[in-house]
Amino acid sequence: MSEFRLPTRRRIYLMRHGDVTYFDDSGRAIDPDTVPLNETGQAQASAAGHAFAQQGVRFDRVIVSGLRRTVETAQRVLAATGQKIALEEQPAWQEIRGGRLADIAPAEVEDAFLRAFDGVVPEDTRFLGGESIGELLDRVLPALAALRADTSWDTALLVLHGGVNRAILSHAITAGARTFFGHLAQTTGCINALDVGAAPHDWVVRTLNYAPPTPLHRDVRNTTMEMLYAQYLRYRPQR
């Protein structure tokens, strides 16, 4: 009879930052690199922190992309859990970069918004005329491998972005493959729980898109990109 030993795995809690407002009251776009959490986003981040606190979760590492919305979210989570941990910035996990909307032909704008995260997205698909899905994977996956190679931590919190989270989740769901499932919803302030083992293919997906304030997503039936496109149509310059 063989001696079976239970595998040892570590836990990654992967969050999307809290809600932000990308247009001001005049309809002017706000710089996505510096946009702060709005009131809803602040409440979402604190609610996530309280969820961790209720379960007694303690983090060994807390990693953000460095963009303001991820930093503020992580700070609120840590405040709610009573933990003082220095935030680590990982620029490779900044959100997928769009191009200039003005450079997209008017007839192609709708597809640029609505097809960017449509189903299993080909790597040559460009996000709003900017970075491609393949280029996103080229920077996200090596940084993820480096995190796994560091054996000094047991529980890590990553506070990142919708597109980046999809890249990481797609990699985990396919046990280490290089793919991108655009239809994985990532509500602002949501929590995903992933376990990683020693082997590159050893991923266990525990929780997807858990949003503490609204865990059943009762009132949401639209995607992030659909809502952003609606905002764009409202505020775009008249031609």
C-alpha cells in the first residue's frame, strides 16, 4: 500500500480594485492611472476587508499594480483586517492599455468596446486599439511564475484589474495554459481564491468573482465593457 501525502498548496487571494468614476461631471475623461476610488469603491474595498477579517485571513504579501485605485483598495482591506503590511508594486500587472479612441474609425468603435473581452479572445485582439491580449499575457504570466517561484509566502493578496485578473484566472482554470477567457466577470471589489501547488499545472480554483456587498450580483446583468461603452456614448464629443 502506497503512502499518500496530501499535497501542500499556497493561497492567492486575487481582487479587482473597487469602483471608480472614469468621467467627471462635465463629461471629461479622468486619467485612468490616477483616478481614485469613488464612494461605492471605498465601500466595496472595506467590505472585502471585513470579509477577510471575519474569516481570520492573514496575508504574508500584499501586491498591487501601483495604480492609485489598486493602492487605495489594498489600504482599505488592510485597515479593515488590522494588518500593517507594506504594499509591493508590480508594474507588470497594470491594466491592459487602450489606445486613443480618437484613432479608432467611428464604424469600429462599438466592436472595439464590446468585442475586446468577448468569449475566448485571440491573442492578436487589441484592447481599444492599444495593447494586444498576447502582449498582456507576455507581461502578466512571467510575473505570476516569479510569484510562485518565491516560496517565502503562504498567503498572498493581489489587488489588480479586470483584464489582468482574467489573464491570471484563465491561466489557472486551464491548469497553466496560455489563454484568455474574456467572459469571466470581475465585479469591482471582487475576491477570487486560487490555490497553487509545486507543479506548474497545479492550480485549484476555489472562488470566482465573490463580491461581499452583493454576493449574488442580483442587479447586474451587463458587462464592464458594455457599461463603459454606454458612458462613452453619453460623453463622446458630438461630430
